[in-house]
Amino acid sequence: VILLVHRAHHSAYLGSIFLDSDKQARGLGAEIWRGIEAMYPDIEQWRAETPMFSRRNHNFYVNKCGFHVVKIENPRDIENGSFALLKKREWSE
């Protein structure tokens, strides 16, 4: 896991979560993500980026982790395009 945490701004950037291919598709990535969020309860906004060609990442970040696509860089270039992702903390009162 690579994280850049900016506690003063209550924001963080998720650089990557890496799992060996033999460990994927078992729910481990989502479990790791939940653990990361639990470790940083003060983070209000998470950002991430993923390559356009990596469809499994899109599903993981959006459907499993709750991120939203906020920007698409180079949308016509499958090799160099990317999705900018954002997840804002939902505060329960």
C-alpha cells in the first residue's frame, strides 16, 4: 500500500494497493481498504488515480471502495488515459 496522508488538510492520496495475482478476487483488497479507512478516521477526502486500461481497478475503486470518477485524462487514449477518483467521507450523526 502506498499512501500520502495530509492530516492538516484531512485528505489523503491512495497511490496503490498491490496484491499478487494469486491473492486477487478473494475480497482481500476491499478488506485492506476498510482497514486503511479505519486507520485514518480523520481523513475527509481520499483521492486516487488509475489507468484507463485497468478495468478491474475501476470496478474495485468505484464498486468496492466507494470512489467516484471525477475526471478522465486523455479519454481517447487507452494506453495513456486515466481516471481521477475521489471519495468523500460520509459523516454519520
